[in-house]
Amino acid sequence: MGYKVAVVGATGAVGHTILECLDEIDFPIDEIVALASSASLGKEVSFGDKASLKVQDLAKFDFEGFDISLVSPGGAVSAVHAPRAAEAGCVVIDNTSHFRMDPDVPLIVPEVNRHALEGFRQRNIISNPNCSTIQMVAALKPLHDIARIKRVVVATYQATSGAGQAGLNELYNQTKSVYQMQESDAKVFQTSIAFNLIPQIGGFLPDGSTEEEQKMVQETKKILDPEIEVVATCVRVPVFVSHSEAINVEFEEPIDEEQAMEAWHETDGIVVIDRREDAGYITPKDAAGDNGVFVSRLRPDTSVPYGLSFWCVSDNLRKGAAWNAVQIAQALTEDYM
């Protein structure tokens, strides 16, 4: 049996990667359409080697008869068109932040809380978590199953592709300008990203944290465990693809490195690269183009009674967005459709 699938935001970086992922796994498709704003009407996007899809106007598209819509056009657009698709009977898998904290909308990382899909028919909408949250909770779940997690302290090093194609372009153009001794204004980011770090992703909240940091706190509680305390510092770095995270975990009971390693090795989607030697760890460049969540540099955190520290890297366009959405679609077709 095949499904009728709509990819919304098909001209963006995530939409393009969704099409790649669907093609790579031969997702059972009878019909697929690429949707975007009227500004992209008539453009063509690739669907692997199978087809070149002409972009249709999202605002005029009728979702009646379509089974699944994978949506990544931005929160304001999703707020309008995701409910419209859902009301037409099309299950929406939404990559934006708009519905994530809605109590009636499941927030899903399939390796962590696939069971939470049970309630998806309440709104016919499923949310894909924030990219930085996805890789962290995927790495934490096997450890949480051994020894309950009490607190997580995380510092992220997030690639410019997290801000879409415009973020990628800004890093490229600013880097080129530096070498050509020219000026290049910051338009996407708050200040120059080339050869720089920016300790702000999203706007500031009254307590001094940023929106991205708040997402990691709230989403971890919704996906993994509401009792886990999280403090995050999110930083934009001059990398094209793949988010990296330095994670410190405090547990309520003992857990050692051997137990953690064994749990990771037994978990689908987790890749361990951890040799205590030069280059015996994962870097953003190494993870780019892969669907896995990579863990490295596992070691005890002796500042707390029961603690571990590790390094975590994942391609933010794939596992952090497109691949996780496609995995949700796979789970839907296997369990509910």
C-alpha cells in the first residue's frame, strides 16, 4: 500500500532533505507533491532519481485525500496551514515550534517516546522537536532507563543551517568577505558569524535565557521526563551542518561508563565513537550527511555523586529535522495507518 504525501516548504533546506530521506528509504508513496509559497510556484525540486517535482502553491492546495504532510515552512505559515491540512484528514508532521507545547499534540522522537503517538488523532498534528533537543534526548534515553536522570547541564554548538538556507549563505558570504577584505553585514544572525561565536539563538526571555534554551528545557520534560531539570546555553558557531553538544548528566543512582556504553551500543540510531586518542571522537564534519546520533568523550563527572559527561553530535538537517520527521511517518504507517 502506498500513501499520498505532501512536503510543505519543499524549497527550503529541511524540505529538500525530507525529500532525500523519503527517497533513500523507498517510503511507500503513490503520489507526492511539493508545496511552498506562491513565490516558488513552478520551481522544480528533486525527489531522488525518481522525479523532478514542480512546486505548487501551498495557499491554494487542497489536502483532501492526502494521507501525510511533512511540514517545515516556518511557524507562522504552519499555524495557518497545518490545521487546514489536519481538518482535511491529512496527518501533519510539523517541523516548526508552533505546536510543540500544545498538550494535545504529541512531541515525538521515535527512539524515545514512540508510544506517545497514540494520541495523534486528537489534533491530527504531530510535532517534530527542536533539533538540539532531538539528539540530546536520544542519547539520554538509554541512560535514563538504567539510572533515573536528575539534572542535565548542556552547552550547544549549533550550525548555521539551523537558521535555514539563509544562515548557510550568510556564513559562506561573510567568510568569503573576510578573505577578500570586504565588509559583509549581518542579516540573519545578530552579529558576524564568520570566525566568531554567538551566544544567542532566539530572542531573550525575562529570566535572561533565550528561546532556544527554553525549548531544550521544556521539550526534554515533555518527551523524556517532566522531573528532569535542564539548564542550557545555546551558541551559534561557524559550522555549516551538524550541531554539537557538551552534556553533563547527574543521576539519582549509580551508573558507570561501562553500563552507559553498553546501553548506547544496544540502541538503534546511536553511534559510539570514543577512543582516548587524538581524533578518537566525532566532529560536526564527520556527522554531516548521516542520520545517527553520535556520542564521544564519555567520562565520569566527579563534581556530583553520580554523574557522567559526554560529547554528542548529529546532523541537524537530518536527525535534527528531516530524518526524525520521516521516522515519525514510518511509525505512523507501521502502527496506526
